[in-house]
Amino acid sequence: MTNINDYDYYLPPELIAQAPLPRRDASRLLVLGRQTGAIAHKHFRDLTQYLKPGDCLVLNDTKVLPARLFGQKQGGDAEIEVVLLKQLNLTDWEVLVRPGRRARVGTRLSFGEGELEAEVIDNTDAGGRVLRFHFEGQFLEILDKLGQMPLPPYIVEKLADKNRYQTVYARDLGSAAAPTAGLHFTENLLQTLSEQGVQIAYLTLHVGLGTFRPVQVEIVEEHRMHSEFYSISEEAAELINQTRLAGGRIIAVGTTSARTLETVGQADGSVRAGSGWTDIFIYPGYKFKVLDGLITNFHLPKSTLVMLVSALAGRERVLAAYEAAIKDRYRFYSFGDAMLII
């Protein structure tokens, strides 16, 4: 049995990054030796020093929905906040509503002076609601106009440019949160790595807001992950498999890419193309089938993401690296600095 408190650490609140840096690749990069625990302090653009010709970088090309809507109850001025979680069909979405007491079944809501309307048609087991939207035109175009980025609760400052909560390679709309390890890449850095002989493969995992929910159980093994939709093409799978056969390393960008690779990974280290839903939970004791390295941000204490990173590099080494990052005043969480485990 593993206790959740084994993955706790103290983070001074001022180290929680509230806004992205002006330059994406100016973030700092803590390099952690997966086997040795050795630590080096670099900048993200120094990634070129650690990736070799023949390696394969695997990125999640999901795109974040501007899924946060602010509106009113029809027939009154009560303000209501809605966060879209999961599309059920053309008009119906599973959502979070704040305050929930104002959104009983039958309640009608209005957004953007009536440009978008909705009715609460059901409750969910997790305490959310199902909304049926009414609109004219294209829903996603209306959402892009009226919606805001669903930033994590620890970011209290308003985002000046909502594109900074998207990766430069985001293209498949459907996430409720960004795969934040990818926010550090620029098009120039990706081009440089490609010219250096590093292969680049894309997959998709649509991140759910469950990624921000704390683990509620004391015994790690009792935790149940939320499920998220993934997709990996034949082309991407072949590129990853050819890399493995040629002796190259598979480096995942972010825990979302890591979880997808391990979901589709086979016993021989190959991956299989396909799509579906994954609720894979990776914590120490897990034997990786595909991953050789990981680029990731610094994660919340006692989170499933700290556990995943610890499964790859060892809990003691990871917590020592976090301690070194805090001592050196790294920036933490979604808009913070990065770590390379290799």
C-alpha cells in the first residue's frame, strides 16, 4: 500500500506562475538523470543538447476549447459560470456550473446577450449538469467569440492572450485544459530539432478538468482516474515503432502524451494505432513499455502527475529535484518552468 502523503511537498505560493513568459522557450529546464538522479539547470531552448538524431519526440496536438462561459439565468440577473467538459451530441454538453444551486433542471440560461442560450436538462453523478444549447450558426464559432480559457484554479490573473494557453502545434479541438509541457515549444525550436535529426510524432489526448482534481483517497491504489479520449494515427505509430527498431529513444512531451503511449503500448515496446478512452493510472511500481524520457512541468503536491513522474524516475529522485527547483526559485505549474527526465 502506498500513502498519498509520500508525494507531498511544500511549495511557496509565490512560485506558482501566474502568467506565461514573453518568450515560450525562455523557460528554465531542470534536467534530471532518470537512472542517476543527477541534476542540471538549463533553459528550455537547450533541449537541443539532450536530444539526439534518431530520437522521437511525441507531442499531444489537442487544442483547448475556450470552454468557460459567463451568463445569466433568464428572467433574472443572477450570474452563472459554466465550464464545458464533454460534448454528448450536437447540442448537449456535460458541464460544471457555479453556483450549482442556481442551475436546477429546467433552468434556462443566456450568454452574450442571447447569442447563445441553454437549458439544464439533467444532473450528472459527479455533481455537474447536462445543458442543451440553442443557437444559430456554428457553435464553435460562437464559443470562440464568447468563451474564455478554463485556466486552472491556482491561476488568478486574467490571461492577456488566450493563444498562450495553446501549444503552437495545437490543431484538434476538444480539451478542457492545455497539455502544458508543450507550451514551451516554438516553431523555430521544433524546426531546429527536426533539422538535427529528431523525429516528431503527434497524437491526441483531450485533457479533462479531472486533471486538476485532487486525489481524495489516502491509499494511492484506491484512486480512480477520470477517462479521456485519445487517438493515434497509423503514421504516428509507424514512426514511433521505426524509432524503437532503429535504437532511438521515445521522449514524451507531457504526461498526456506519456499516458497515451502507455495505453497503446504493447509488451514488446511497440505501439498500436487507434482511438478510444483511457483511464490509465501510472504510479511507482508501473513498468513502462514505451517511454524512454519525458518533458514535463512541475506538478501539484499529492497529484497523480507527481506519481507518474515518480514512476519514471523514482520518488526520491523526483522529490529531490523538486526541492532543488524550489531552492533555485523555478516557476511552478501550468505557466511555469519545465523538467526533462532522461
